[in-house]
Amino acid sequence: MIPPVVNVTKNVIGDDNIFNYGDEAQYLVVVTNNGDVVANDVVVTDTLPDGLTVINGTISHGGVLSGKVITWVLNIILVIILI
């Protein structure tokens, strides 16, 4: 049995990664468990790049902003089994 193997990826949604002052940027953070057992109590953090600010109400899935760091506490990450 393989223990939980948690992977986190972060991607900018859009055509490019070049932004001008006042532009809105949208990020997608994906957390997966590639192990054989459930992962419990996983904490994911993401530090905002310099120059970015968060628009109120735009952090999803229970993320909490403190300074420039967004933190998510994931109680359980299930196993994905592909057949």
C-alpha cells in the first residue's frame, strides 16, 4: 500500500502571464492525492506574488487570507483510482 502522495499545482488561467496595473489575474490551485490511501488534515498555502492583491470574496473552498498568504485546510483528500 502506498501512503498518501499529495500533489499541488498552480496555474494562471488566461492567455499569458503578463499583467498590467489594474488587470485581474485568476489562478487555479489543484490538489490531488496519487497514493493508495486517503490523505487527512492537509494544509495548502499559497503566497501571492508581489504586486497582487485579492479581491474580497474571491478565494474559494474555505481559503483564508493572512497578509499575502492564502491557507486552505483540507480535512480529507480521497484517492483517485483509474481503471
